[in-house]
Amino acid sequence: MTHNFLVAPDFAPERFASWHMLNTALQKRSGVQLHLLTPASAAEHAAILSEGLAEVVYANPFDATHMVRTLGYIPFARPKQRYDEMVIACSTGSQAQSVEDLRPGCRIALTDNKDIRLIGLRLLEPADIGEADVEWVLVDSYQAAARMAIKGEVDAAFFLADAFASLSRMTRSQIRPLVESAIHDISHVLLAHPGIGTSLPAISSALLQLHADEAGRSVLEALGMSEGFEPFSQEDAEFMIDLMDTLLD
């Protein structure tokens, strides 16, 4: 039996081949057949989930909240020391030097990533800017958000911190971070469909042991997750979900 392995569509484009490397490594080490799904958009990702077509999911924390609490997905791992921090940045030509310099009515570019939007709204609080005070400009990628900021088409842009760091040196030389979060408890997680059955222990063991040999470490390095993965329990998930709820309030 083959299980679908769905990856949230917010990783840097250069990591695409690395996810295929991980999928291949997990199949070889677990003996479980996995079919990698890498949707091009949040809408496509949501459609796959709604149709129940994914048995293993690398989910962002916002989606994980719904999947664990409503759909009964089982949390089992997360990247070690890889938290979902985010950056608000503007063009180097902007007069803004800090987030407090942004004003109600500002235009902000962002991808369809609900957890980054949620954290970003908290970072905007020192400027007395709420969700209704922003003209949101939805874009397909962090690269597109950066281009809009550089051209002055928006006042600022939201980035996943890892995505910001992966932008080209030329791009980063033209945008200036205004603020970066430092929450340290919110991250992408690995979840399994409750109907996955006996395949889960083998998949989990293979994932958690990747760091133990050179070939596995090579895969992790390619993913940008050199520390590997660590166990993530139901209790851990509930703690993270409670934190997400606090951010929503």
C-alpha cells in the first residue's frame, strides 16, 4: 500500500529536490511506499486535505491546529530547532526604520500563509495597526513579495524567516528587516492520518534516525534541517495549539 506524503507549499523553491530526496530516504529506511505531493499553492494544499488524500503531512502550525483538533491527525515529529519565525521587511529606499514607522492604511504583501499572517499582526501591534488597518496584497511567493517591496509597490512584506534568509544576496541587499519574531515554540510538524495503521511506527523511526548516518545527514542538510527531527507528541501539539489560540485572541 502506498501512502501520500503531503508537504506544505511554503518551502523555498530550491528545496524542491530535497523533499524528493527525503521521500526516497524514508521509503528505503521504513519499507513503506510513499508518494510525495508538493502542491503549488495553499488552495491546492487545502483541496488535497479536504479530500482526505494525505496520510502523512508536513503541516504549518495553523493547518496543524485544525488537523489535530478537528480531523484527528496524529502528531509524531517536527524539525529540531527549526521554529516558524517571521520577518517584516521593507525596501531599503523606504523611510521606515522600524515597525513603529508603519501607519494605518499601509500596503503589505504576503503569501497565503495564515500562521505568518497571525504572527505578523502581533508584530504590528507596536504601530497600533490591526488587521482592518492594512491593505493586504496577496502574492504567490516570497520572491514576489520581495519584488513588490523593492519596487515600492507595498510599504512592507511578510516573510517566513527561513524564506527571507534564502532570498538571493542581491534581493536581500534591497530590502531591510523592520522586525523579526522570536517565539521559539511554533513550528511546522509531521502529522499522520488516523487511518494510517501500522505504517506510522516505521515511518517515524526512519525519520527520527536520519541524523544517525552520513547519508541521512546529507538529506537533512539539503533540506536545511541539519539538526534532524525530534519526537512531537499529542501533549506537545496541544501546547503549541494553545499558543496559537493565544495569538488569535
